[in-house]
Amino acid sequence: MTAPRALAFDVFGTVVDWRTSVARESAGFLAKIGRADLDAAGFADAWRFRYIAVMRAFRDSGRAFATLDVLHREMLEQALRAEGVDPATLDEALLDDWNCAWHRLDPWPDAVAGLTRLKAGFPIVTLTNGNIALMLAMARRAGLPWDALLGAEVTRAYKPDPRAYLGTAEVLGLAPEQLCLVAAHHSDLAAARACGLLTAYVDRPQEYGGRRAPDADAAQDWDWSADSLTGLADLLGC
């Protein structure tokens, strides 16, 4: 394969462990609102799966662009209502802090070392649906060494909208085939490949707590495949 000119990374699930982090945070908040009976990991899953549905439907919704922080808050309230909790009865500051659980996600154990090695060989940027304030807070907390924070606020489009991938290549001054998406999600990689990007798959078998990924059937023979970001660095000679 021709080496890419830059690497663009999916973040949630690929670089950071959203499920463990959001479950840990949610356990504390559920206890505060008197619902310690709810399974915190199950609540995290419910919150996340609402995100997946919303991202896929956003382009056709006709809705004006809103940041992921705004959408996450709406999904949190929906997840609470599904459990019989009226968010209007809860303290606003508590809900804001709970929503910021997504700012405090832990990196996978190989993430910082892998990104640092890959950065020595390529510019590394985010290609994420996360908004810049969210990604900045996460990067500073976790020590993620990005060269640039790009994504939905830059392209005004959410993955898997083609504009998210093509717009990222454009702002980097690259042709699509010069940019490689690194992701743990087959559906994300398939959308990127359809736009002409190179693709690198990183296996994260614990993203859903060891359960089969919802997009497993979208698997293809990606340009590169590794079981960690340090493994990807090995493949790319970094």
C-alpha cells in the first residue's frame, strides 16, 4: 500500500474506552438520584446506542447543526425517561456534570504510546463526531498528543455523512486517497473507503464489554489491520 500523508482517527471506542468510563461515572450519578438499582453499564450502553441512531439520521433530519455536547445531553434525558426518571426534576448542574462524563473518558492502555509513535511518522488528527471543547478536555486529561482537533464542527457534518470524510481531507490540503482513517468500527471505515480514503482497522474487542460489535457484519479487508495502536505503528514503520 502507498503510505498515507496523514492519519485521521475516530476517537470514541478507537482511542478511548467510552463504555467503562461512562459506566463508572453513571454509577455515581445514578446513586445521587436514588437509582442505584439501575445497571450503570447498561445505562451507558443505552446512552451510546441512542448516539449511533442519531448520528445516522442527522443528515436527513433537516435539523440545524448542533454540537455533540448538545446531542449527548438530549440523549441523556431520553435515557433517563426510558428508566422512569423525569430529568426536569433533577438539578441542572448535576445533569451538566453527568453529560460531561464524555469529556472524561479514559484512553485504552496502548493509546498514548501508539499515538506518540504514529505522530513521529505522520500528522495525526481527529476525525470524530465529538465537538472541539469535548475533544480538547479529553485530550488534556488523557494526554492524547493530537496535531489538530478536527471533526463535525469543522466540516459541519456527522459521520457517516461523506462530507465528514471529504471535508477533513480538504482542510488538510490532501486528496482523499492520501488520508487514512483509523477506526475500530467497520461501518465508519466502510463509509471512509466509499469516499476514497485509506483505511486502518484497530480491533477493540472490549468496546462493548466483550459482546459482538453491532457493525461486525460490515467487516472488509481493510488496508491495514492491527490489534492496538502500537501494533499499527509497527505496521506503518513508526
